[in-house]
Amino acid sequence: MEQPISVTRSNFNDWMVPVFAPANFIPVRGEGSRIWDQENKEYIDFAGGIAVNALGHAHPVAVNALTEQAKKLWHVGNGYTNEPVLRLAKQLTENTFADKVFFCNSGAEANEAALKLARKVGLDSGVAGKSGIVAFKNAFHGRTLFTVSAGGQPKYSQDFAPLPNGINHVAFNDLDAAKAVINEQTCAVIVEPIQGEGGVIPADIEFLKGLRALCDEFGALLILDEVQTGVGRTGSLYAYMNTGVIPDVLTTAKALGGGFPVGAMLTTDKFAPHFSVGTHGTTYGGNPLASAVAGAVFEFINTPEVLEGVKHRHQYFLDALNTLNAEHQIFEEIRGQGLLIGCVLKAEYAGKAKDITTWAGEEGLLALIAGPDVVRFTPSLIIPEQDIDEGIARLKRALAKLAK
Ligand SMILES: *Cc1c(COP(=O)(O)O)cnc(C)c1O
């Protein structure tokens, strides 16, 4: 076989639309929670592909599911159904509140489907003008035009006006503010159980319960965006399971495929029929390859051992971070659930999160930011303790650069 074309990081600037500014090294292979770059330098992975690689890299369960399916059937299109997608739908409905599932390829598409479903349910209700969507400041729901508009960070939407209208943003965790804008014309409230991109900010349980009650009062759909929190990330299969609040619609992606692109919108028999034949669709959604991998990943994660393991690792991670912080006094607060952890920088280090992740890279650690002031960790749900220890040691060296 011919050698593949040799490429370098600078080729990114040559050939790629510059919406990203990737690190100055190129990962080429991974195993578990470790990654190696072109120079064979090793990194501990505390980023997990942004809460995606739930089983780490090259986990045999995912590799087997992918390769077995790859030998059988990749794609047939939605004029035909397929076995892996039906099995995955059974798993998702049997293990959640949902009765029905719509599959797609990403979190944004899952939220796009959820918002469109809510608009359709509003229309079908016969209540005039029931199209209002209530969303929250600082929220993140994806990058399609509808989902950036629902998101509460104007920097992601303002350049693309005119935006879809009828979306009202109020302060997160402020039930009175939500109450003031939810009415008969509201078709949906969309909220993250933990604002991930917005800084790892958990929703108060009373806030979620209050939203549930308001949605019931005014006949609006409660959409929980669990794209980041879902599939074991918080130590529950889905974060809502720990709140006592049952949504009407839930969106899931990221960890669902463990690295293979897949997304899903879950809903109930009450609302699913509003998406009748032809009202919404996708070419790849529910593709056999994606479904086979997601089915294997979901089955692996949805066990008491793995979910308890996430809670255990949370504590282990927090103990290590607190010890480090006691020494260096860099973080004002360490928050989050399970393996979705945000470290808020003290005021004197405001704006330095990106620098810290760059220095972490130099020290052999992949880490994330969640806004300019929060360093975020979303590693594999099964990261070994010794990799946590080693990653924290590397983080400590990166933070030493900050102190200088
Ligand atoms: C990442 C994310 C999305 C968008 O998912 P994509 O797969 O990037 O489209 C939506 N909502 C939340 C909460 C997310 O974290």
C-alpha cells in the first residue's frame, strides 16, 4: 500500500475553514484514557472528546460492535428500517421515561427535532400563536440556526440574523423570571440539567420542578437537553433520573455513540404522533453502523457497576483537585456531577482557562474550557485511577506556569 500523504498541524491553516483553533499537535491514536500524537508523545485524556468518548479510546466493546456491523450493513436509508436501530430504540425506551425515539447524528440535530416537535404540537393544539419557546441565558443547544437561537450566548447567534423568532431567554435557575414569560402561547421550555458549555452550572432541583409545574399548567413541552449530561456522565443514566422531574422530550448525543456520531430525541406516546410521516427527517439518522455502536456503548454503561464507578471517580477526582487547590489556590469553586467537572478560576486568574489547557497540552494532558474562566474535565467514564493521578500531576505542572 502507498504511504498516506504526510500532513502537519500547519496544514490546518492551509486547508480548513478557520472556525476552530486546534492545539499545535495532532493526536494519531488512543487507547483507554491515553492518546499519542504524531511525535509519539503521550497525553492523558481528561477531555474525552468533549464528553463523547465515554469508554475512552478503542474500547473493545465499541470496536467489536463497529467492525461486526461494518461487515454486514452500513446504510440503507429510511425507506427501510434496520435491526441495530430497533434494538437501540428498545434499549432507550425500556430504560427511560420515553416511549418513542427519533434518531439523528448530533446534539444540535436532536435539539432541532425537539424544538420543531414542540412547534408542531403547539400548532396542532389549536391555541392561536402557541409557538413561544422559553430558553435560558448562557445555555448551549448546538450550532444550527434554530439551536444557536435557543442557546443563550448571543456571541454564537448574533452574526447570523435574522434569527428564528418567538424565543425568550431568561436567567438560569431563576424560577420567577421563567414564570413571568411562560404562558398559554408557550409551546416549549428547553433547559440543560447542568449547563455544560456555559460553565458547568447545575440546575437547582426546585427550579426544574418549578419548570415542570409551569409546563403542565400551560400545556408546554419540557425539553431536557441531556446531550452533555446523558448516558452516565453524571453517575445516573440520565441526569433527570436524579431530580424527580420527568421531561416530555429529552435529547441525547455525545456519549451515546462513544465517539461515533449519533444523536436521539426521546419523547412519549402523547407527543410522538405529531411528527407524522413526512413532517421531519434525516438521511443518516438511525444508520445501522451508528446504532450498533451506540447499542453496545449504552449497554456497557447502563450497569450499576459503571454508574457507581462514575460517582466513585467523581469523589476521587474532587479529592485530588481539592488537594492540588489547597496548595496552589487557583480555583474559586470546583463543581459539577459525576465526570462533568468544572473548576472556576479565582478572580485574579479570570480569562486564563484557555492558557491553562494550552499549558496542560505541553505537559501531556488534554483538558477543556467552559467559557473563559472555567477549566472543564469530561474524561472517559471508566478512566483508571492511576490515569487520574497522572493527569492531576500533569495539571499541577501546567498550573505552575500560571503562577509565573
Ligand atoms: C454539545 C452540546 C450540544 C450540541 O451537540 P453537537 O453534537 O455538537 O451538535 C447541544 N447541547 C448541549 C447541552 C451540548 O453540550
